[in-house]
Amino acid sequence: MSEKTYLMIKPDGVERGLIGEIISRFENKSLKLCGMKMMLIPTRLAEKHYDVHKDKDFFPALIEFITSGPVVAMVWEGRNAIEIARKICGATSPDKAEIGTIRGDFVNSISANIIHSSDSAENAEREIKLFFSDDEIIRYNKKLSVFFN
């Protein structure tokens, strides 16, 4: 079953020049990029995005970090896209992230962990709507798609 997921390369990943490397990993797993934009996240949007963490001690630092520089917001589509994307990203904690995953290969800190990936279909839908309007998301032509799968 094809589904969409939301991914975001965080300011540390952008600053380190890892955008191309990260995008390649998802393309290599036959996921399709449906939307992408580089942006500075306004504080209000960051607070909505991370609303689930608003009562935690690290919330102010999280908001400060995610608004500290440009991010690359993306929508990806494919069969089991959410699960595949989370495997490609690796565990949030760098000590638990396996080598070969984005975090396992590039991350040393839990607070600056390069990438965000939706953890469920509900959150993917919510996050996509926060960052993208419908007309910013590409819908692939079914006839054309047979050449890429």
C-alpha cells in the first residue's frame, strides 16, 4: 500500500551539507519525492509541529534549535514509506542508531540528530498539512510510474 510520510532535514544536517546524501538514501529505496522546500521555520509553526513535547523540559531548546537555521521539509511517497523512512533514519539516540542509517552514520548528539521522520500515518498527515499546501505536493502520473518501479 502506498502512503506518504513527512521528513525534515534539520538545521545541523543542512549546515553540514548532507542534503544530497540524505535524499539519495530515500531515492535508493524507491521512495518518490512529492514535495520539498527549504525554509526557516517560524517559532509558531515549530511549536505546533513539536506540540507533543510542549510540557517537557527540553521543549524550549528544541524550538530554539529547529528555528536556528534553514531546514529542508519533504514529502515522500511509496509502499510502507513511513516504516522504511524510519529505518533509513535510524534510532533517535545516536548510541542506539545502527551504522548504515542516517543517524548511525552522521549523528553524535541526541539534540542535533539531523533528521525528523513521521512516526505514524496520523502524524504524517498532520505534519504534511502543517508544512505543505495541497498544490505543493506532486501527484505522479500512474502511467509514468510504471517506468520507475
